[in-house]
Amino acid sequence: MIGLVLAAGAGRRLRPYTETLPKALVPVSGEGTENELTILDGTLRNFAEIGLTEVAIVVGYRKEAVYARKEALEAKYGLKLTLIDNDKAEEWNNAYSLWCARDAIKHTVILANGDTVHPVSVEKTLLAARGDGKKIILALDTVKSLADEEMKVIVDPEKGVQRITKLMDPATATGEYIGVTLIEGEAAEELADALRVTFERDPDLYYEDGYQELVNRGFKIDVAPIGDVKWVEIDNHDDLAKGREIACQY
């Protein structure tokens, strides 16, 4: 098993930070000091804590900044990092970005979005949920109050995920997908094909639309509720302020 981070996004709503950095390298604590930690640092720390030794990172926008920090991050967290270039990061959405990592998925991965601040308990919850033939397990927040922007999920207790999209009535949702998934290697080929079909249909679609494509084909996707934990997807400066409050607690 390896870690996988999608860190190709531009994060334009986080300017001026993202004028020179990808979103994943925006600092969430110790800004400007030798103890500075970024969103990516938090994810790599989580991966190291659960015993992973290898991580693949999909890079695109301002990828040179990740390449420049690669050796230092490897030394800091005891991880071997492999960077995967997304040549369409500024043109297409992340269904294509995850497809770029289709070979990495064959190793079984814990996937984390490069803009999510969350505790290591999320990864531990996913690991504990493995088994019983589960191939893809989504980390699900069933506690948070939902609005229009969240990636919402409807789950059937027996059949698993039925619908995953931002475009649904929040009142109908079981919870919110937080951007962390365990993907078993045996699901890699089917997932890659679903992602390809998804971005070929519309390059602006999310990889979660690829998950929906799988569900539509009859593939079972499971969920693991993460409990009442603090996490945030960082899209703008208000989110960044929340992320900094959360990061210092972990």
C-alpha cells in the first residue's frame, strides 16, 4: 500500500499564495519560519504515521515548487516520493488528474486530496474498514451540516454509495465525502476506465464523477464514517483560516 496525493490544482482563490505555489504547498502553520507546515506536510505526516513508506503525488500547476521540496520532504517524513506530472492541470478537472495516477493505484492506495486538512484518525478509520470484499472505501462525514458546495453522498446500507455529487439537496444526503479514499489494487483497472470515460465526456468533471460512473455500472463503493472530527477542504481564505486552527490541534 502507498499514499497518493492529488496536488496539481492551482487554487486561484488562495492568491497571492498560489501565484507561486500549488494549493497543496500553502502554509497552515509556522508561516515563514523553519517550522512551517503546509497542507501537503499534514498529509505526508499522516501517511508516515500509519506506516506507509511510499507516496505518489500528482503535480501540475507550479509543479517546480514540489520538485524543489521533494528531497527535504522525503528526509523529513521518511518517505519515498514519486511525482506524477499532469500536463492538463490548468485546463482540465481532477478526473483526469486521478487517471494520471492509474498505475500507482494498482499498488492499493490511500488517496488524499491536496487541499484537505484532516487528522490521521481518518486514515486509521479507512484501514479498519478494509475487508469483506470492499474495493473502494470513501471517508464520510455524517456529522457536519451540509450546504450546496459540499461533495454529498447518498448511501444505501446494503448497496453502498448510490449517488455522489455536489448537485443534490443537502437534506437527502447521508453525508459529505471529505476527499480521502482507500482504493484496493484490484479496483484499479475498472476505476481507470471509469475515469477515462468521465473526462472524455467532459474534461471539467471531478474524479467523484468517475466514482458515480462505477456505481452506475453496478460497482459497489463503500463508506467509512469518520466520526465527529475537525477537518476542512481549503478553497479560499476563510477555509485557510479554519485550516490553520485545525492544523495546530493535530
